[in-house]
Amino acid sequence: MPIINQSSYRHPGYLFNGHVQTIVPSMFRKIEGICYQRERLELADGDFLDLDWLKQKTQKLVIISHGLEGNSERHYVMGMAKYFSARGWDALAWNCRGCSGEMNRLPKFYHHGATEDLKAVVEHAVSTGAYSHVALVGISMGGSLTLKYFGESGDALLKNVKCASVFSVPCHLGDSAKELDKPNKWFYLNRFLKKLGKKIEAKSKVFPNEISHAGFEKIKTFREFDTRYTAPLHGFKDADDFYTRASSGAYIASIAKPVLIVNALNDPFLPQTCFPFDVARTHASVWLETPATGGHVGFSLKGKQENWMEVRAFEFIQQYIQ
């Protein structure tokens, strides 16, 4: 499909660059009026996922996947759920392992390539028999999971699953990690490492033979974190093996149902390799939209409670829900 060069997104004038467009909504945006119903999904390996629902007895469901160290309570998830719910959809915001407020049971956590958990969530939702039309929305890491899941499934994707919209996706994990390891991106890196460090410390007390928190303060890059924790805990040889096998970019060509990828050109998390122009130009089911601005998971709208991600996701998805 052609690249969507003329994006409809326009940033508010007071959010003057990609950093401000990223940080302000992350820190200050609040979503009111959401009351989830929580369900615990038991997994085959003995672990669990907590699912947060907004239900109104409709046959249309949107499944929302959050970003790294996010959860169903993040503004971008709640905003998306609220927007779809107000337009007649059920919404399911699921929490990755250890992200729901209660630590998961196993030593491993979650990561950008852990599509087995997203697959379990989708299959569980479809198995209820309530939904003839299911769409996925993924944001940042959640977008990585969504793209990889669609690509891995290919033509075998469940027939109820019609399409997906993803935003701010680090399609090449190794290069995105390098980008965030740069000195001028220390704010983002430190914020992630602080949150991850708390989980590592808690895990190390339960699984002292598998996980050690000692010396965590010496970790200064994502590569160091992924080398010490992500790779060994999740069956990867090393950080490079993780980046190669978990990156969603390698799976985009195998996608068989409509997907919209939206990455802002001024996203401070994303280097050029995270913009899959080449595959999108010739792919029958993939659209790539690259607004000039928006930051990372920003896309604020002047004078609006909703953000543009919610508007654009719904607009795209509605085309494929009959």
C-alpha cells in the first residue's frame, strides 16, 4: 500500500518539539470515568495475566496492549478504551506479566517479543463467543507485540480478528535501544531503569537463585539490562539474539490482514530503522503513516480530552468492521 505522507495530525503550538510532545501527556494527562472489570487469566505455564474490561454487550471488541513498564491504567490505554467504548465497542486492556499491580509467579517477566501472552489473551476473548469482530491496538512495546503476533500468525490469524492499529513502535529493538542509550536521552532511559530495577529487586527476593539485584545501579544502558536480565530470563542467547528474534520489523512482511503503523518522525525513541518504508510500499495489508510531529505516544490535540491516536485508530479500524 502507498505510504500515507499527508497525515492529519497537527500538534498544539505549545508542545513545540518531540520531547515536550512525549513528556507532557505522559506526566499530566488524566482520564476520568473509567471503571474496569478485572478478570484473571490463568496461563498454561502456571503464571497469570490480569485483564481489565469495559463491557456493554456488543459484538465488537478492541484489545489494547500497553508499552514498556506500562499497564491498563496508563493514560494512553484508558483513553483508547474510553474512546472505543463511547462508540459502541467493548474494550479489553490487558496487563503484561508483573504489570497489573501484583508480581507474576515465575522468574521471567515480559518483553517486546512475548507474543505467546498476547495470543493467549486474544484466544481467550474469542473463546467467549461474544465477539464476531475483534481489532487490536498496540502502543510502543504493545505495538511491537501486535505486529509480531500478526506476522507470526499470517493467514492463520483467527477469523474474528479483523485488523490492527499500532503507534510509536520500535520496529528494530537494537537500534531503538542504542537511541535511548544516547546521553541526550538519559531522562527516558533512567525512568525505565528505575521502574525495572524495583521489579528486579522484588523478584530477586523470591527467586534468589535465578535473579540478582546486586550491582543493578551500575547498569547504564538498555543493552546492559537486556544482557543481564531480558536475554537469560526469556531464553535468548544474549542481547543481540533478543533484539534480532524479538524485533517486530522482521515479521511485518508476513502480515495478512490490514494494519496501520503510525510512527512520528520526531519520536525521540525511534531511529530511521524503525520506519518500515520499504515493506509498506509494496505490502497489500500494511499502511505506514509518519506524521512530522507527535513525539513518542504523544499526539495531543489542542482543546481535546482525546488524543489523535484514539481518533486515528478508530477511524482506520472502522473501515474493516462490517
